[in-house]
Amino acid sequence: MQRSERIRAPRLRTARLRLEQLRPSDAALMWEAVQESRRSLARWMPWVAGSVSSDDMAAFVRRTRRSPRDLAWGIWPAGRAGAYGGTVGLHAIYPSQGTAMIGYWVRQRFAGCGHASEAAAAVILWAFAELGLERLEVSAATGNAASLRVIEKLGFVREGRLRHAQRIPGRRRRLDWFVASLIRSDLRRQRRGLRALTGAARPWES
Ligand SMILES: CC(C)(COP(=O)(O)OP(=O)(O)OC[C@H]1O[C@@H](n2cnc3c(N)ncnc32)[C@H](O)[C@@H]1OP(=O)(O)O)[C@@H](O)C(=O)NCCC(=O)NCCS
């Protein structure tokens, strides 16, 4: 993984989801999903409190499309035309180091359907195969049981606790985070499980 040029996020397909690189034209539907999910998202994601309109979504999308360090996909559940299902993204991408971080959120109406695990598994399979990743990191607040379960299902290995890592607007106490990683050699035993989560052997087109 030596590329320093901007990387394109490919279309990914899983059994139930289509993942497309976010476009500014998605902003209105993203905003609708954020509004519907505001309570659950705002508990764990600091950007939610400061987001006031679809312009904030469009600005986020434009930022990720310009940045060589970010790739972000919209999650589109199959058979639910126009229903924006959430976002999955790679961040802090350092091609020369072969490292990146993954993040995700899912719209409230689809919570608990397995969409976060399915979408993240597709991104992970693609990133290790096509981006030449060596290490992928994820973190979640120690109280975020749903996200910690997603991390577990994806086969990440927990590495440690980051104390007072995050401040969430409206919360009195700072949050601790667990940090976990997948490294290339983990993939040997995780690949089958990740494929099972996506329901596809290879979720991207060549
Ligand atoms: C965390 C989040 C992405 C999970 O999305 P999802 O599509 O519901 O995730 P999945 O269905 O793939 O998996 C969720 C798992 O957590 C479990 N779960 C959900 N709530 C739980 C809780 N309160 N305690 C324990 N487990 C819980 C589910 O049962 C499921 O596990 P299972 O498949 O073994 O039954 C979603 O809830 C979300 O967007 N939350 C708000 C934003 C956020 O926290 N983003 C992550 C920041 S690190």
C-alpha cells in the first residue's frame, strides 16, 4: 500500500445492502435519517449535537470526498427505495503505513437488523484485499454495548482502554473508549466469518 493519491470508494454489495460512496446529493436523505435517529446517535457521536441542517451533511460529504484520508459510504438497504440506512467509513487512512480506522452508524428504524456488521464486514474485506491494509482500528465508548457487540462480531481484538477519550455535548462525564484492531494475519481466521456476515464471497466488483 504505497499510494498517496486519492482513493475511490467502490460500490460494495452484500446480501441485503448496497454501499455507495457518499455524494453531496445524498445530503437531504442523510439528514432525514439523522433527524429520525438523533437520540440514539447523539449519545455516542459528538458531531450530531452540532448538526443543524442537511448543509452539515453536504459539508461532511464534500470533506470526505476531498480528503485522501477518508472514504465514506452510504448504506442503502435493498428493496427500500430512497431509504438512507446509515454510514460506514474509513478514516485516518495512511497508505504508506497501511493503517486506517473504521466507523459506522445506522438509522434508528434499521437498528438491530445486522446492517452495521454487514456493511462494516464488506468494507473490511475490501480494504484488506484492495487497499493493502495491514492494520484497521476501531473504537467505541465503553458503555456503547451495541457497537461493542458489532466490534466483537467482526472479530476485532480488544487492545486497551482510552480513558476520558471523548466529550459528548450535554454529558457531564467524559467517555472512556475501548480500542480494538484487526491486523492482516487475523484475516486468515476471520475471513470466513466476515464473508458470512456480508452474505457475499467478494462484495466488490473488479
Ligand atoms: C451501534 C450501531 C452502529 C449498531 O448497528 P446495528 O445495525 O444495530 O448493529 P448489528 O445489528 O449489526 O449488531 C448489533 C448487536 O448489538 C446487540 N445489541 C444491541 N443493543 C444492545 C445492548 N443494549 N446491549 C447488548 N447488546 C446489544 C444486538 O443484539 C446485536 O448483536 P447480535 O447480532 O449478537 O444479536 C447502531 O446502534 C448505531 O448507529 N448506534 C448509534 C451510533 C453509534 O454508536 N455508532 C458507533 C460508534 S463507535
